[in-house]
Amino acid sequence: MSSSISESLSKMASSFGSLDINKSISKVSQSVSQGVNTVNINIESVFSGQPRGLSLFISEIRACKTKDQERVRVDAELGNIRQKFSNAANLTSYQKKKYVWKMCYIHMLGYEVDFGHLEFISLMASTKFTEKSVGYMAISLMLKPGDELMTLVINSMRNDIVGQSHGGQALGLAAVSNIGGADLAEALASDVQRLIVPPTEVGSRQSQGSGPPGSYEVEVHNKSMLCKKAALCLLRLFRTNPDIVILEDWMLRLGRLLEDRDLGVITSAMSLLLGFASSSPALFEPLVPYVISILTRLVVNKTCSMEYLYYRLPCPWLQVKCLRFLQYYKIPEAAQFELLNDVLSKILVRTEHSNAATETTNNNRSNAEHSILFEAINLILTFGPDAPAFLKEHTSAILGRFIGLKDANTRYLGLDAMTRLAKIDGPATVQMHQHTVLDSLKDADISVRRKALGLLFVLADASNAQEIVGELVLNLHSAEAAIKEDMVVKIAILAEKFSLNDSTAQGVRWYVDTMVQVLLLAGDYVAEAVWFRVVQVVLSSGSGGDLSLHEYAAEKLLGTVQSKWAHETAVAVAGYLLGEVGVSICERPGMSGLDQLTALTQHMAAVSTKVQAILLTSSVKLLNLYPEQTAGPVAQLLARYATSSELELQQRACEYLVLAATHLPDSSTVTVRVSAAVLESVLNPMPVYALHHSQHVLQDLAAGSRAEQAVTDRSVWTIDQGEKDASRDAYRQTRVPEGTVASPPRPDPVPDRLPPVKAPAPMVDLLSLDDTPPPAPSHPNPNPSPSPARLFTRAGLQGKQ
């Protein structure tokens, strides 16, 4: 464990590594939420030489053979550090950093470190980058949102973020992203937002043609890094407290970021845009054409610099973000849809041809291709009925192959997407794959089995319901506990739905047979709502005068509970139904009232109090129907439970003794007597249930919990077509009509809505990163940002190239 923690420490240290402002910065990667940019620098660069004491301490920890030896060594080291910090004025910079690194390592081992926080803050406030990076590292590890020292930390972070040092700004943004919390969100959100500016605009304002050769490119590169970090930092703060951002003010700013030459800036901007759009989709629909333009450049034209190629795929993570953003909206209009149609067709065909046998290709490339493919499939599905038929057919064929592959991840995603396809276009579109889905019920991966169960639940109809339910019942006995309850609920819903739609007696009997099997095979996993529903369906089936189902159900359940090994849930259902409809079979051999009473009461000692109460009620009802046969056994049963320690059972038994006194052989002890009319009214059969009133209970059980975590973006599947229609209507009402002249920009260049974008006749290369950067302007430009009217027109895009 010490070895892995040491490696984690080195990796975390790299995120706060040195930053050479005069040279190109290392390529950044994402690591907070959907990515926080970290600079990959060797840990040695943080120190002025490798701290030998830290290496020796880690070696000694690794050499400990027991946990007690490790604890003794850690306590000794903490005592030594505490003593050194008591006279911190005499410590050198090297010693401070060494001791803080040791404390970070001890903290990562799981030991409590309750001192030294002021030393962390002093290092963080240092003007030396090596000390500052160590201080930020310790603060990010040790402090949590809401700590008492957070006020001092916030002031130091603000000084670095608003300062002129790129290194301090990068460290501050990384620390804010890692810590998060409401305090940081409220205090630093405005400062972070000021750093999210297109790097070329900042570079052109600050360089203005001055400085040594290459200084402009270095300045743009540094500002790109800060813009990426600030965008992802703001996303973390926005998820913590959405009120810190005025979303209407970000439409134009995000549009400018999407035009940047740096794909890293565009990727970070897309992460931020996804977070904002998940909260208020309608505000950002005007940016849809630019996202489609980015996809066209990456997928169709494959315009991408070498550093963003991942196994010959142009920036797959950006493609995924763009496709996910488009899922929040309706299908684009006219020419924009033609561009998107080309993109989707290219993705579907590319994956199909390049990877006919997924197992034989490179796993990394396959994973990247499939991540793009499934987002494209999800986009097609979110378009619903508006999606072109040929795209849906192609999607269905691809998913049919994927659910039969050996890779569990691919099968899982294929089943999930096929479930959504069946919900949109009906079960007939995927029923050709029914046998493959049934085979997935036997998969070794429980998550795949759960997805297969959900798909079978969706694709069942009148033609295949009995086959699907039969397979589910066969798999019920061997299913794991984690999936059994869900399987029981879905079996109950399907059996009821397609048996009640069948007007023949055979269909209703199939329902009873199925549910009795479920009670016997998975009684522990049958929720009360399920067996309550069984009782309601059986009792309601005789409301039209046809009592054949009553007879069949009573006979079936009596045979079940005559075995002393019957499950408690089956006993509860049988007790309730025999008390209500057992009279319909009393004339048959071996099914008299006494036989029914004997079969039920043999389970009294083995069932719970709740089921015992049901059996007591059933016994009294049987006594009322067959007093000559059951008077003696019922009298003994009630007398025994009249002195029960369970208050519920005692009260029932005493009340039933009074009610049934006229039928009992020895009722001399009963002082209160009731008339036969009162007895009949109390013990009359229960009224017929209204089935539709309780049907939603099982539907809720089948749906499960749909609650979303606060730290994630809103799922696109929670946005219905009505919300998308409202978004499109609002966009149409506020956009500038074609052929009109846009008004001059206001002093505040943040409009409430953006003008529409016309599809280009010739393609414009937005992402040609191989082009040389534009020269620095020779004259100061007081307003380098283009006006909104120019920025959001195709001519404006061409002018920026």
C-alpha cells in the first residue's frame, strides 16, 4: 500500500509542478470532474534537489513488516516534525518543504495530521514557486470545505488568481478545483470568471508586437493553459453552487471560446458549456451550429494537429462532448441537419468498417471509437420520431451485433441503447434480437444481466410475453439476490398486463400459475406491493360473474400451502384468498373448510406476526362459512392467541372470540355477544378493488430510483420533447431574421440571444491548428473582440481564420 501511495503522491505533486513561463508548457490533461488540467512535470522539478530525508522515510515505511511497526515509525516522525515546527523561524526552505511532504505522505497513509496548517499557508503565500507548489499541495490534501482556516486560504488563493504570475494562477485554480465547496464558490467565482477569455484576444492586447521573438506565441500558450484551468474550475464551482453564475452572460463568451485555435481550450469550453446547458438548455441553443461545425471539422475533414490525435482519431473526447451537447436539443433545421447527418453517417460507417471484430483490434482505439459511436447513437435516439429512418435502421443493426460480442462493456452499452430504441420506436424494432437478449440473462456480469432484464421488459408484447416471462421465471431460481427483486416486479407487471388483455380463461390462469411459481421460487424477494397486487387481480377477476379464476386460484394456493415447506409469502396470499374465495372449492374432495383451515394453521408457528394476523382473520371467516367443521379447531386457536405476548395478535383473538361466540362450542366465558347480522357484516367478502388505483405502485418499483447526484450534469434523458419544443420556439422568436442588418454592439457585448448561423457553402476550417499563429497587431486595438453581429455569422468566422 505504501508503494501505491508513494506513486499517487508523485502524480499529485506533478499537478502542482513547475511552470516555465519563458518556454512552452507541457501538454495538459484533464483530472477534475470531466477533467482538471494538470501539468505533467517530474516531481524533482518541485524541489531544489531531491529531498533525501523524504526518500529515506518512504523506504523505512515500506520496510515495516506489521501495522504496529509502521505506526511507531509514523508517530516518531510526527513528533520530530512537531518539534521542528515549534521553532519554524530557524528552518530553511528546503527543510520546510521536506517536512510538509512527509506530512502529506503520512496523511495519505491514513494517519491523522492535526498540526502544521499555518506552515502550509505560509508556504502557499511564498513568492517562490517551489515553496508555493508544496503549500498548495498540502492545502489541497489536508483542508476540506468549511474548515476554520479556509478564510486565510481564500485570501491567499485570491491573491494568486488575480496576480500576474502564471504559475501562481495555475496553482490557485488547481487547488480551488480540488477543494471545492460553497465558501470558495462564493468568494472566488468572479475572479475565476475573469480568466476565461479567448487566449488570442489576451495575447493580442498584451503583446502588441513588442518583446523578443516568440514571446507572443508563449504568451498565447500560457493564457490558453490558464483559460482551460479556469473553465474547468468554474464548472466545479458551478456544480457546487449554480447561483454564482449568470448564465445569460455566458452565451457570447462561450461562442468565442469555441472559435479558438487551441483544441484544449475548445474541449474545456465544451465541458463548461455542457454543465451550463444541462441547467438551462434553452439559453445555449444558438450555439448548436458551432458545435456541429466543430464536429464537421473533426469527423468529416479530420482537421486536427498531431498532438490531439488519439490512435489516429481526431480528439475523441471533444467529439463525445459535442455529441452529448446536441442531445439536449431537437433535431437541427435544414442545412445544419445536413451537416450533422454527414457527421453521424460517417461515425456509424467508420466504426462498422474499421472494427468488424472488436476483440482483434487495439483496445484503446476500440474504446475511443465506441465512446464516440454510442454518443452518436444516443443523439439519434434523442431525436425520437424525427430521426431519419436509415439512421435508425443502421443503429439497430450495429446494436444487434454489439450485444453479441464478448466484451462486457460493449454488450452493456448495446443493451442500454437498444432499450431506449425500443421505447421510442416500439418493441417490434428490436424483437429480432430477442434470443440474443435472453442469452444475456445468463451472462457472468450482473450489470449485463440487469440491462438484459430491462430490455426484455420493454420488448415484450402479446406475441412473445409468455415466452419472455417463462424464461425469466426459469432464471429466477439461479439469479443473484441483487437482481431478484427487480426480476420479480417485472415478471408481475408483464404477467398481469398480458393476461388481463387476454379475454380467455387460459390467459388468466397463466397469470395465477406464474405468480404462484414466483412465490415459491423467490418468496423472500416478493415485495408486499407485489403480492397485494396478486390478491387484487384475483378478487377483481370475478366481478363480472365468472368465478372460474376464483376456483382455480383457490385450488392452486391450497395445494401450495398443504406442503409444510411453503414460503411465508405464499402462506399470506393463500390465507387471504382462501378466506375470501375458498368457499368456491369447498365441495371438492380434500378441499373442505376443515382441510383449508388445517393447511393454513399448520404454518402458524413458522410465520411472522403480520402473517399470523392474516391467518387468524382467515380462520374466523372459515368458521363463519363452515361452523360444523371448524368450530373446535378455531376455538382452540383463538384461545391460544388470546394470551399472546404480541398485542396485535392478542387483540384480534379476543375480538374474534366475541364475534364468533355463537359458533363456538364453549362460549360461556364470553360476556359480550353480538348478533348474527353484525357477524355477517364484519366477515363479508372484501369489496372488489379498482385495479388502476394501485397499478402505479408496481410501475414505480420497476422504474427504480432516478435521483441524480448534485455533482453531475443533468441527464439528457430527463428532458422530454415538450421542453425541447419550448426551447426551439424561444430560439425562433429571439433570433435575427435573415436579410436584416444587425444593430451595432451595445457597451455590454453580452446579448440575451445570439443571431442564427447560416450554413456555409464552402467549408471553413475552424480547427486548423497547423496554421501559423496570426502576427501580433502593430497598433493597439482598444476593442479587439468582434461585435456580436460579426462573431456569429459565417463571415465573422472566415475573418478570424
